[in-house]
Amino acid sequence: MADQNITITIAGRKYCLKASSPEKEEIIRKAADVVNNKISYYQKVFAGKSEADLLSFVALNECITNLTISKDKETMLSEVKALGEQLASYIENID
């Protein structure tokens, strides 16, 4: 499938992007909505801050979220591995 040109708006500015699939397009549009919603939130909380400051807050918030999810994922994968080893040991010792 050929890339599809899409236009999104972030902080009142339009950006032309390419989406490699309908699923990617949906993700891009949802991401733009999340960014715009967070900008609106920070505009209320930090009235008078510049657009650059607001975008910095959004970027920081998203980075914190992504790093937290990555850490949680690593912990869960480690726990799944340990449970798999326990299960294998249990099965070996059934006989």
C-alpha cells in the first residue's frame, strides 16, 4: 500500500504527514488529539506561558509516560519469565 498524505493540526499549525496504513493514520490522528488536549490543559493550568513552554510540558509528560510504561513492561516481562520457569519446574516435578 502506498503512503497516504494526511494533514493534522497541532497547536493551531497544520502539518502534512504520510501514513503507511489506515492504522498508522488513526494513530497519528489520535496522537495529535492527545497533544492538542494536553496543550489546552496546560494553557489553563499555566496561563500566560508561551507556546514553546506548553509544548515542552507536553513533551516532558509524554516522555515520562513512555519511560514509565517501558519500565513497567520490563518488570512484567521479568515476572512472566520467572513464572514460566516456575511452571516448567512444577511440570517436571509432577512425576
